[in-house]
Amino acid sequence: MIDGLNPGFILILGALLVPLTSGFIRSLLVLALPVLGFAQMISLGLGSWGVIDMLGLQVVLTHIDPLSRVFGIIFHIAAFAALLYSLHVKDTVQHIATLIYAGSAIGAIFAGDLLTLFVFWEITAVSSVFLIWASRTERAFRSGVRYLIIQVTSGVILLGGIALYVADTGSLAFGPMELGSFATWAFLIAFGIKAAFPLLHNWVQDSYPEATVTGTVVLSAFTTKLAIYALARAFPGTDLLIYIGVVMVIFPVVFATLENDLRRTLAYSMNSQQGFMVIGIGIGTEMALNGVAAHASVSILYTCLLFMCTGAILYRTGTAKATELGSLYKSMPLTAFFAVIGSLVIVAFPLTAAFASKSLILSASLKEGYYFVWLFMLFGAVAVIDNIGLKIPVFGFFRRNAEKDPAPVQDAPAHMLLAMALLTGLAILAGVMPGAFFSLLPYDVSYEVYTASHVVTQLQLILFATLAFALALRLGVYPGLKSAINLDFDWFYRKAGKSLAITTGTLILTVWTAFINLCQRGVAGVISLAVDTHGDGKTMSRTVSSSAAVVAIVALFGVILLVAYQF
Amino acid sequence: MSRNTDKKYWLDQPGATDKVFRVVVLLAILAAIPDILALFDFVYHKHTSTDMEDIPVFYGLYAMISFLALLVVAKTVRPFLTRKEDYYD
Amino acid sequence: MSLVASHAPVLAIIIPLLAAPVCAMLRGTTFPWFLTTVISALSFAVSVQILLTVSDTGPISYMLGGWAAPWGIEYVADPLSAFVMLIISGISTGVLLYARESIAKEVPPHQLGLFFSAYLLALAGMMGITVTGDAFNIFVFLEITSLSSYVLIAMGEKADRRALTSAFQYLIIGTIGATFILIGVGLLYMMTGTLNIADIASRFDAIADTRPVRAAVAFLIIGIAIKLAMFPFHVWLPNAYSYAPSIVTAFFAGTATKVSVYLLLRFIFTIFGAEFSFGVVSLSELLMPLGVIAFLSMSTVAIFQTNVKRLLAFSSVAQLGYMTVGIALASEAGLTASILHIFNHAIVKTGLFLSVGCMVFVAGSAYLKDLEGIGSRMPLTTFGFVLGGLALIGVPLTPGFVSKWYLVMATLERGDFLGYALTAGMLLSSLLAVIYIWRVVEVAYFRPAPADAEAREAPLSLLIPTWIFIIGSFYFGIQTTVNVGFAEKAASFLMGGL
Amino acid sequence: MEQFTDIFLMLLLVAGALSVLYVRNLFVATMLLGAVSFIMALIFVSLDAVDVAFTEAAVGAGISTVLYLGTLALVGSDEKPARRRALVPLLVSLLVGTALVYATFDMPAFGRADNPVQTHVAPRYIEESPKEIGVPNMVTSVLASYRGFDTFGEVTVIFTAGIGVLLILSQLRRRREDEADLTDGPDTDTNMDNDAAASASPAERVGSEHDLVPHVVAKLLIPFILLFALYVQFHGDFGPGGGFQAGVIFAAGFILYSLIFGLHFTRQIVSTRLVKFLLALGVVLYGGVGVVSLFLGGNFLDYNVLSADPVAGQHLGILLVELGVGITVTAAMIAIFYAFAGRAEGRGNDIN
């Protein structure tokens, strides 16, 4: 292996070979690349490589430490699984975008300084948008544009932060920092956008369901987890993150409950799970950070797995809306099986990986005395049981459709099932052997996963949540799913001011809307002013009149003359 | 897959959902039992970090309450949030 | 070799200058081009030699006619002038590699001898301005450069008759600029009794407080600003660049205004001295707003252009705004950024204009409406344009990023509100650059090509030089020691006085 | 008396300039401009700048006027009436003008011996140039030797102007010919030499063939003009004069000949290609002297090395470079005249 080469480059450069291949060779190539990257990562071990003195600052192209290695491992696995899942895709662009996107995410994980991080950060943004556009629908295109704007904004803020940071400290080093200066706030916001902090989160639910079947799987794996990694590296123990995390856990679950589209439901739940990790970073103890790394990895496993299952449904039936599905277990038994396992993982059933990872964060919060935070997380855990753990198997596969079950279809293609099996296997393996799993984590932990009380309490939580769900269904109080859109915060930027009276009369909203309107009008004003003055043939772009230029020359000459005299 | 249409599925039988429900209730009760027994320090010792956890079947109750709260909130905000599918188009 | 070494400063100028009349007498189509290319390459080689010598042993002085300095004319190659010479001759050589097929389409064959003669004169003129150490000699070479550039721009008239009017407009405005410079030099001569730059500089402080000197400052700054196309004196530039033949545009975009920036630096720092320029006369307060308006307003104007050449021309005015701001910061960091941007922008903009030249060569027009779907018709050219566009925007790993980085560092170094405001303005301007580049990308890739358009890539003789510039620009964006090193050296030299 | 002359000439100059502004007929304006140039030349004489006066008379009053006339033959002599009064520009100009006048208050008084101009660099020219260069006309030694490179640059400027005119105007001519006579086919790829051959056509109207008096006077005058030009050229070392003035006078002779007898006769003697060759030759000659000095071990344009005796070398060098200047200037003037007159001729206008 090439000494010190950032494994991300293997995927990125390999992507350039994709157009030259086709058929079997291409399948082999795209599957080999993550494996090669993985091997490169393992062979490198821990350390720093590619240290360059650039513009008087130190750039470190490759830096591997225990924290980044966990993320590196899981990113490689996710890349492999996602590529395996998308082998049937004939669209070259998607393969290239996937490889570059995964490669740049891995590159970012192993970036040893802020500048390298920024470069990869932007590449992830630009490459991933093609996975959304690959749907080739008007909706997806517009969603992709919104996505791109938000992602690039994150990059721009990051760059601004880097500039300020260098001005402050004279260094590009990427390590723990104190929230205080403009620079660090800029970092927090840049990371927060990608991590889908509350109110900054809408791009997730807006874009993921618009991407292609395979694209969503890929998207779900990298961007948000990359942000979690960046937060974990820069801001461990920042109290503010705990509160952000709590809101993040709670806020999306309401939407997940109401959502009809299973992929969008997943996107909301993923967002909520992300909150656990943000809380963990906020707590910042070694145990909590271990929990963050572990839960991020596990969350990639089950999110990918469930997006694969729902993706398979979409691929076969053409829809992923709960109201249009029913009894799919008959025709897609294997997919249904994997969905059930995936659900068990996400609810943190004993013997699954999440059982081990989630309890790390929960225990860490109790240990530090954050009881209310712990209660909120428990609430989030219950919500995910109902929203995903039960909703996807029940509505997606087992319940009979109230009107008419969709026509029988084939089960998912073999390579998709293989990908699901791979992730399922890993999730179970990590759950069965928590010791091996924990040995990969950045810090040494002595944490006993399988105690009787832990198993019992978790089972209680799961089963009573199931009971409540069943009761709600029986009593008919479960909110009926409707094919509809639920307004989220993105309403503010997608629809502001249009139907003020209908939505809500609250003062906050009015003020918000007025403010947004004002901004819009301001922006529109600036734009139209720019068009009026700078447009083609308008004052500023006029170049025909020499005499006007001469008058300007003479006038400015006079000004300088007067300035120079200093009367 | 025409084969599937001929096949009889257990879930399609009348009353199957009732049976599923009964199993769920049973399992829930089973999960609660150790907690009840723990009151008498029987069978197993419960590790607790907070006083709350000492409440019998705390996790089960909390799960029920949480879900109820979720439902209430969701149903309350729904009228404000739900729009037609083509709202943004 | 010792002949070359000992006469290097003058050789870099007289080689093209003497080749020009020879070239004018040549007939045929290929030979004038070949001669010009060889001459330009020679000049480039000499420039490299000068730069290496200067960075080894310090400034070189050369006495023309063997007369000692204040009496005769002196040539001085210092880190700044050697660096700018390298840029000019390098860009010129690269553009010439591209010229053969491109110009054959734009200029009638029997005029090629005269055309390349004018080209060589422009090259020699710019090199002369850069290396001369004599204020009046600057004016003489300025005239050679100006006259030849009017002619070269007018040569676009075969394709578009508006080339004539724009050359005429340039002539009117440019002549005013040259006259202003001449008057300024004259006033300085009157007050100091000498024309040698070093000599003027040494006598400047004694007479700095007199009115004629202040008037001279005003004349010189305005005169140079006109030549530099500083906002609002830029009106000649967009037209001239849009209608000139492709290679002329590429050549001038990379060099002509840069030479004026050099002149501005030379007068402000070497002759007047930083303390006088910014402390006594407060040029900052004048240059700063003009620079800021330039990069904000002209970037906005560029967005609305329908002709890609014109779009790039306005973008050039905007980029010159960055350089102006860098100078107006009056700090070593700002100066470094400006000098660095001279180099970086030269290489990037030349690459961009060359790739547009390829499009014009095949599609026959630089108007956006005629370039729809050009991305699929000319993939290599268009991809080159996109890469150049990225460099213009200032994406990391490109030279545009490096110089903007230095500029931002220089503004932040101030640490006051103005510094932050300037930084914000520059980021906004980069955003505007994204928009205007995106406009071209959108037309090139997202509009269907007209059905009757043939899919044909530009010939290799055009593509290869274009890509040399594109790849070169990325090279200097990643491997920054060369350009940054020389820029820093030149900046510290200027700040350290003579 | 001297003061009186100065003031009188100054008033005359202002009056002339104002009248140029007010006259609406461009032909009259051109003539007045010539007069203004002459007055300028007189003022220069009065300031003891005889060389400058010489140049002003030859270029400003002579050639420029002819070229203006050539242009008027193309565009007509009526000025387009001004549409509006440019009040703002006037105001701006006045203000800036005032500021500039203010700038003159600190100027050193004219002609004072202790001015910087007189005390710093100039003394060496006055004291050393007879020894170093040995040319009696100090102006020539400064121009051609001390600051010889500037002069080289100026010759190049003239050369540039010449090829510029050749490039632009010949292309325009060709376009017109292409448009007018498409049947001519491929023969368009030539240069202006063809005009000489085509000049026998009746359309050829440059030259006033029937005016006897100008014909006779011109025939008498032109040899003397050319002789005078040669005198000015080669006597530049000793008295006022030199390559620039000589070149202009030389060209004036040819131009006068064309005006009287018609363009094609002149072209038969001095073909366009020859003009182009001479244009380049002058620059090459000047630069060649520099290169030779370079190879002989001196710096560029160091005439000392041209001969064993430095002063003789300076003499030789100055003679050669002045010759180069004269050749290029002559050729450039003729080229410009050809280009303009050729256009007028093509249009069938008479430039007389």
C-alpha cells in the first residue's frame, strides 16, 4: 500500500476509472475500491502522514487516531454495502458520485487539519447532490438545489471560520476547541448544519426521500455522521450541545409519527437518533464519547439497513408510502425478515449492536447526573420503537391494506439482499460480542453490557412500547396515516408568508414571517436594484460613452488633487 | 409470484390480529414480572442509578406515558402541520 | 553565455524589439508566427535567467549606452520587475503556442507579418516598462505598448466591426492616460531635475511638500489608473477585450493591466514611498473604495453579460479591484497578496480566454446563446473552462484561492471593522463569481445543443496550450512555493524601500 | 523687446486656439491649426529651443496639416452640429483647471539658474559632452547618445504607428474592394502595390493635372526640399536638426509631389513595399548599431566601442542612428499619407 495515502483518495481516484469499465468488471471495481481503502487504512495503523507546509501553515493530509479509525471502519463498511446494494444501477454518474462522496467523507475523517477537512467537506457536498439529481425528476432537482445551497453554505461558513481561526491562532490544527471566538461559533454552525441540528435539519427530510433508491442509502451513511465526527473532535464536553441534542431527540419524533412516507419517517428518526450522539458529545466524558462513536457506527448499520429495506419496497412497488402498502411479507419475505431484524436493532433489542451502544450514552448521562436529559433520551428511545421499530414492519410489511393490498411483486434482487444480510450480520455480531466491538472504540472502557437488570429494563421498555402501540391501533387512536405533507421548519424557507392566517396566529410565527418577508423583500430589492443598475446595458455595465469616462477621469483627478494638497 | 396467492397465510386468518395482541400483552406482563419480584429482592437484584428507577415497572410505565404524550402532541399539532401532497409544488 | 548574463536586462527587451521590424517584412503565414514564438520564448528564457540572478544576488543594474545612471538610462531588474517580466514573457509564449491556427481564422494571411510585428512590439513595450529604471523611458515604452495594443485590438474587425470603435475608444482614453503620466513625469523632472527613478526617489522627500509634486502625484495616479482599468476608468476594457482577436485578448488579459499594476506599485512604493503615499496623501482612502466597488459591482455586471468574453472582461476589472485593495491595505501582507494575484490571475485568466477562444474557433461566437450545449460538443474545452472558472472563483487547490487567502489574511490582519467588512465583501464577490461562472456552465451543460451543431473539439494546437495554462494554474495552486516565494520577496523588497 | 515678443506670440496663440474652437468649417479649422503650430514654433524659437521649434514646424504645421486635409477629403469639411451644451464637463474642467493653476504657484521660476533642472543632471551634459562625445549640438548628444535608448524607443513608436496604419487601413480598403468587386476573385490577396498598376484608370483623381503654376513651382521646389532634408539630416550634429525633422521634410517633398502630380507617379518611385521595407530598416539600423556595440564589448548603444577612438565612435554611432531615425520617419510619413490618400482616391474624392 502507498505509504501515507489517505484512504479516501483510493475511492475518489478509483471513481475516475469507473467510466472506463462496464458490466462485471465495473461491479468488481466498485466493490474492490472500498476493500482496498479498508486495507490501506488498516495497513497504515495510527499516525500522521503527508505533512505539507502550505502558505506557512501545516497541512496534514492523513491523520489516523482511534477516534477517526472507528468512523473510518464503519464508513468503509457502509460504502461497501451501499455499493453492493446498488450494483444493479446502470447509471455511471451514480456510481461515480457514490465513490467520490464516500471517498471524500473518508478523506474528511482522516483529514489532519482544517483546510484538508474543508476541501473534503465541500467535495462531499458537491458529489452527493448528484445522488439526488439522479432521480431525474423536477422535484428531486429542486430539492437537490436546496440541498446543495445548504451544504455549500456550511462549507462557506466553515471556510470563513477557518480564516478567522488562522487569524486568531495562526494554526490549522483540528482539535478540541473552546466555544467563544467567532471562528469556533462558525465551526459549530457549519458542523451543525451537516449534523442537522434542530432548525437546521430540514435538508435531511427534504432531500433523502427525493434521492434514488440507492442514493438514499448512500446519503444516510455519511454526511450527518461526518458532522458528528467533526463535533466529537472539536467540541467534546460543550454543555450547549447537550441542550441542542435534547431538542434534536424530541423535535423530529412528532413528525416521524405523522409521516406517511416510510423513507421520510426514517429520515426523521435518524435525525432523532443523531440527537443521542450530540448529547453524548456534550457530556464529553470518555464513556460518553465511546458511546458516540459506537452509536454512530451502529446507527449507520441500521439506518442503511432500513433504508435498504424501504428502498427495496420502493424499487419493487414504486412507492414507500404506508397507506399504499400492505402484506408485503408474502411476496418479499426475505426483505421483511431483514426489516424486522433492522427494527430490532434500532429499538436496541438485547443481542443487537444498538443495545450495547445506546446504553453507553444513557449510562454516561446518568453517571454525570443529567437525569432530565436521560429522561428525554428515554422518551426518544420509546418514540423510535414506535415510529420505526413497529411502524416499518407493521405498515410496510405485515398489515393488510385497508383498501386493497398492492399486487404481488418479486423479492428484492440478490445483491440487495446480500447487502442487507451483510449489515444485519454485523449488527448482530457486534451485539453478541460487545467486547470485540468496544475494543475498537477510542477509549478504554470497562462497561458490562449484559447485566440482568439492563436486559430486563430494556425489554420492559420495548414491550410496553409495543403494547401501547398495539393498544393505540386497536382503540383507533393511532393517528391515521394520510398521504400528505407535514409542515416542518422548512416551511419557513419554502412557503413563508403565503398562508399566514391558516397556519397559525401565534405572535412568534407572525414575527418570524414578517422578518422572513422583510428579508425576502430586501433580497428581492437588492436583486432588482442590481439588475436595474448592473444589468445588460444598464448604468454600471455601460461602456459606450468615452466622454462620460473623460468627465469621470477629470473629476477624480480633481479629487486626488484636492486630497493631495491637504488644504 | 402467483405461487404466493394460492398459499394460505396465518395472518390472513380471522382473529389472527387478536392473537397477536394477546401475545403482546402476555410478553409485556412477563417483562414486568421480574420488576415486581425485585420488590421482594427475589430472583435478581436491580441496579439503579436514580430514585425513579425504583418505581416498579418504571420502564414499562414510562414507555406507555411517553407514547401517550407522543400521540397527544402529534394529534394536537397535526391540523397545523398537515398540507396536501402538492403543497410545495 | 556571459554575453547573455551580463546584458540580460536589455536582451529581454531588444530581442523582441528588433525582431519586430524583421517580422514586419516577412511574408507567408507560418513563418512570422514561428519567428515570434521563438523570440518570445527566448525573451522568456532571459527573464527566467534574470529572475534567478536577482533572487541570488539582488537587483541588477544595466547602463544603456554605457552612461552612468542619472545621465544615461538605467535598467533595473529587482525582485518585483523580474517577477513581472517573467509573467509577461511566459504568458506571451504560452499564448503564441496557441496562436497559429487561431489567428489564421481571424486575420487575413497577408497581414500576419505586420500583425505579429505589432504583437512583438507590445511584448517588448511591456517588458521595457517593467525593467526600466527611468521615468521617461517608462513613458516611451508605454507608448509602444499602447499603440501596438490599439492596433492589435482593432484587428478583431474581421470578425466584428465593433473592434474598430472599441480600439478607437481605447485609443482616446488610453491617450489621456498616457498624457497624464507624461505630465506627471514632467512635473517630477521639473522639481528634481532628474528622470532616473532611484534618483527621483532619493530627492523626493525634500520636495514632497510642494504643490507641483502633489499635482504630479495626482496626474500619475490617475494616468496609471486609466491604463490599469481601475473602476471607473475601465470603460475601454470590456469592449476591447470582447472584440479583439482571441489571442490578443488572452495576451492582454494576462499582461497589459498587470503591467499597470506594476507601475502603480513602482510609483507608490519606490518613488513616493509608502509613508508619503498612505500617510501624507492618504491614497488608501481613494484606492480602497474604488477597489471594493470594482470587485463587487463589476462582478455583478459580469453576471448579466451575454457574451462570455465580455463577461470575463468585467471579471478582470473585478479582479483588478482585489489587487487595488491589496495595495491600498498598505501592508506587506496586502502587497504580497496583490503581487501574488498579478501572477495567479494572469495565468488563470489567460487560460480562460484561451478556452473561450477555442469555443469561438469552433462555434464562431462567444455569445451564450450560441454556446448552448457546448459542453457535449467540446467536452475538453468546456471542462478546461470550468476548471479555470473554479480557479477564478477561488476554490481551494487553485491559485485563485491562494491569492484570496493571502488577501483575506491581510485584511483580517487589520483587526478592525473595515478588515472584517472587506473580508465579507470579498466572500460576497466570490459568490458572485460562482454565479457568473455557473451561468456559462449552465448554458454549456444543461441546455441541449442545437440540432444542426456539429460536435467537434478544437484542434490540438489550440487545446494543448489552453490545457497548459489550466494545468499550470492548478500546479501553482497546489505547489505554491514558487509564486508565493517570489511575491513575498518582491513585497518585502518594496516595503523595505529601494 | 523680448518680453514684448513673448506676450505678443502668446496672445496670438490664444487667439488662434480659440478661433479653432469656434470655427465650424473643418477646413478652416485645419488651416488655423497649422497657423497655431507655427506660432508655437516661434515661441519655441524665442525660448531658445530651436530643435523643438524645428520639429514643431515640420510635424505640427507641415505633415499634420496635410494628413488632416487627407482626412477631410474623406469625411467632408462640415462639423456635425453639437446637440447640447456640455455644462457639467465644462464646470468640472474649470474646477480642475483652477486646481492645476494653483499647482503652478510653487513652480520654480522659468529659466532661473538654480532650478533643479539646471543644477542636477544638466551641468554634466554641458561640461562633459564636448569631451565625451564631441558633437557641437548638445541636444543631439543628449538625444542620440546619453538618452539614445529613449530615442530608439521613439523610433519604435513611429514604426508602430506606421505598421498600425498599414494594418488597419489596408484591411479596410480590402474589405471595400471585396464588397465592390466580388468578381475579381482570388486576386485580393495582394497589397497596395496593385494600386499603382491600377492607377491608370480615369478614376484616378489625386493630383491637379491641369494647374500649370503649381506644377512648375513644385518642380522647382521639390529638389531643394529634398536637399534641405539631407542637410538637416546630416548637419544635425552641428546645428539644429536631426533624423526626425529630416525625415518629415523628406517625406513632405514626396507628399507635395503626390499632391501636385498624383499618387500613382509617386508610387512608381516609392512603392508601398519599399515604404514598408524602409519603415523596418530604420529601426533595424538603429537597433543594429546597439547590437554591434554589444558584440564589440560595450553596453547596448555604447558608441565608444565602435571605433578605436571613443569620440570617433560616438560620431559614427550618432550618424548611423540618426540615419535610422530619418529613414523610419520618412517611411512612416509616406505610409500614413498613402493610406489616407489611397482611401480618398478610391472614393473618387479630390483631396485638393
